[in-house]
Amino acid sequence: MTELLQTYWPMLVAALVVGIVIAWYVFSASRKTRVTGTSKDVLDEGAAPAQRNKALIDAAPAATPMAPADGVPPTTPAAEPVPAKAAAPASGGDELTRIKGLGPKLAGTLRDMGVTSFAQIAAWDDAEIDRVDAQLGRFQGRIRRDDWVGQAKLLASGDEAGFTGKYGNTR
């Protein structure tokens, strides 16, 4: 063994030096953070607005109530707030909130899209479900998961017993 060390000691020293250099590089040199990008943060001075907010920035302002021409606000008493469940359906439409999984917010969204009756929902095919579902935002998937079309078919036909038997009472 001693003869081996005497013969190959230069190689052993070189291997030890190479090992130390590699260990230094792995443990020390790679821990330094280097900033190499030139992109600006949204909060930096003069930076462009974030792309995800671009639609909000470019959108028209929300409608605000018009003030009277004389500048004096009307003195009519404030109306009592009506609970969302007790609200009557909009002009000739059905009470869409009777469908399980379809609350007041979704009912308002559907009304904004022109859907006001159970018969309209009952007539949806897969393409129409996909089109409407894409506009429901965080409520996507509810139409199929809660079987709105099946519920709407029973409600549109007036089959209260069948609806209650399959989906329960929603009143």
C-alpha cells in the first residue's frame, strides 16, 4: 500500500484539488444571486401597465346615475331593500333560482345573456351549454354538474312532483 501511495501521490493530490474546486463551486459559487434581466416591474417608474389589467383600463366606465340638471338630488325616500330570494322574475321570465346550483348571481348573469325561462335552458344542446358555460367565470362546469337542463325540462313542463322527487324541494 505504501508503494502505491508513493507511486501515485501526484495523481491523488490532483484529484483532491479537483474535488475541492468542484465542492467550492457547488456550495459557494452557486449561492450568489445574479440579476441579469432588463425587464421592468409593473411598479417601476414608467413601466407599462400589466397586461391582465389592460382590459379593465381600456373598458368604458361603469354607468352612474345621472344627476338632475339643477344639481339638487331628488328627495324621494329610500326604498326598502328586497331580499334576493323574494325578488320577482324579470318581465315574464321564470324564477331561475329554483334550479339547484343556480343562485341569484348566476340568475342575473343568465338574464344579462337573455336567458329568462326554464324552456330556454331545457332546449340547450352541448354547443349551447359550452357557449354559456364559457361565460360563467368561476362557476364554469355548474351546468353539467348540477344538471340544469334536466331540472329545467321538469320545471318547464310543470312536473313539480317529478322535480321534487329527483332534485328535492327548492322553495
